[in-house]
Amino acid sequence: MDMSALPDPMRARIAAVNAQSAMETLQKFLLTDISDIGGLDELEADLRSVARTSTRSHERKLAAIEAVLADPPPAGQLAQLVAWSGNRSLDDPSDAGAAAFLREVAELLRTVIAEATPRR
């Protein structure tokens, strides 16, 4: 896509999103997509709906999860992030439980991305 053809506000928004750290991207994903859902089935339906148009945001969210899991934050922060930003009460509220939840979400994202017809 030729970014120069986009209006200035849109280019600025894309640049701002691309400049976010993996932790910022993950926190925003938890706040906006996960905090209000009843369960992963509902998340899957929402992700599939968006993927009909584009998987770009899904790919960014998946990359953020993978980056945070590969280089976890200090002890307690991952559990706090999932509990507070994701509004999740996990059976295992530890960092390990939060990491397991995020791995499950990452797998869901991978599946939705792989099955999506439009790639961009």
C-alpha cells in the first residue's frame, strides 16, 4: 500500500500504532477486545468478523503477544495485565496462568489468520 496517498491524519494514526511497544499493543488489545467478552468463543467470533476484511491488526496483536511471552515483564506484571486490562479472573492468577491464557489467545489468533481469505 502506498502510504503517501493516504490523508495526513490516517498516516499519523498508522505511524502511532506502528510505534507502540509490544506491551502497549498487548495492553490495548486486552482493554479493547478481551475485557468485555464472556469467553474465548465470543472473542473468536469477533476476530473472525474482522478477519473477513483484514488480518493486519490480528498479525500485530499476535506479534505483541509473542514478543511479551518471549521477554516477559518483571514478576507479577503479566498476571496484573491480564487481570486488570483483560478483565480476566483466571483459575491460576499467577504469571504462569496469565502466560497460558495469552498462549491460548495467540493460538486463536494464529488459527483465525490462517483461515482468513483476505490476507490484508
